[in-house]
Amino acid sequence: MEQRRRIRDLSHAGSRWIVSLHASDAPQGLWRGRAVFFLDGPTPAVQLEDTLAFEALEFDELVAQASALSVDEMRGRLARLLVRRAS
């Protein structure tokens, strides 16, 4: 089963971004997920998946882990994803 939860809104380089956690439960009983950054707008044309993975026994624990990242850390991760995308 897959679940998603919006965990943060942030601004970066003059644009507004939405950070969402996308997760699925693995057969071993673990939840695994990654943060996904969406450019906020009428149609989210840009979607970037972070490489940092989270694991937990419960989905809410996974959300807590992802939400614990600071805004500065999230902005830094987004900046690196944008640089990779541009090259």
C-alpha cells in the first residue's frame, strides 16, 4: 500500500515548493519512503525525488522522521536536486 503526506511548504530561489513524503509498506513490515519536492502552481510541472530514504515500522513514524529535517536542510537538498537536474 502506498501513502503520501504533505510535510512542509518552503520557498527557494523565489519559488514556492511543497514537500511531500511518498511511502509504501514493504513485505517485511517496514515502511520505506522518500521526500518529493513539487513546484507549487496550477499544474506541478516540476517534481523532484530526494535520494534520502526513510524507514520505520509505522507510517506516522516515517512522517515524523521526514518532518524532523530542518527547513535549511530541506532547502539544501532541493538546491542539490535542482543542480543535478540542470546538468
